[in-house]
Amino acid sequence: MSNIRILFIITGAVFLVLTHFGDTYYRDWVYTNQIADFGLANYLPNITGTITAIFLLIGLSKESFKKAPSSAFGVMVGCVIYEVMQPTLGTGIFDWQDLVAVVITGSIVVITLNISNKTIVSIAT
């Protein structure tokens, strides 16, 4: 397994733990203490969950790292579809802020992966 794949899996695993922490402990702590965190407690799991999905799925994939940005975009689209379909699936409610958090986070990851790919290609040549 390549170093980049291991890095992606580790990054995904770290964000998986952060997603669980944010969804379970941080949200309850904010609500209990009535802290004004600008809604972060509500959409933090969407931010960290999107990063988790992207990095774990790309890390576990057999695709080349060169395809990581397009794969990340596909995962982001899947996360958007999941957010929209939550009421139908019975896994939650639709919240436009969650949808915005997924799109912004996914876009940042896709852009970062594009920049990383260009940097790696220019170093290799």
C-alpha cells in the first residue's frame, strides 16, 4: 500500500473520530451550556463527515491518486444526495445549512486535491 493511500486512510479515520466527537459530545455540550457557536454544533458533523467519506473512500479505492479530485467530487455529490434524501430514507431531516456545509467542505477538498496533484506532478517531472 502506498504512503499516500495510508495518509488518506489515516486522515479519514481521524475525521471519523472527530465526526463522532462533534455529533455526540460537542453538540450536547453546546446545547447544555447554551453556547452561541454560530450553529457549528449543528453542521460540524456534516463538515467532518464529508471529509471522512472522501478520504476513506479514496484511500480504500484502487484508483490512482491522479483521479482523487474527480473521485472526491463524486463522493461530495453522493453526500449531497444523501443530505437531500434524508427525510425519504428516515435518517434525518433536510436542512439547507447541512447541504451548504457539505458543498463548501467538499469543494475545498476537491480544490486542495487538485492543487496537490499539480504540485506532485511538477515535482515528479
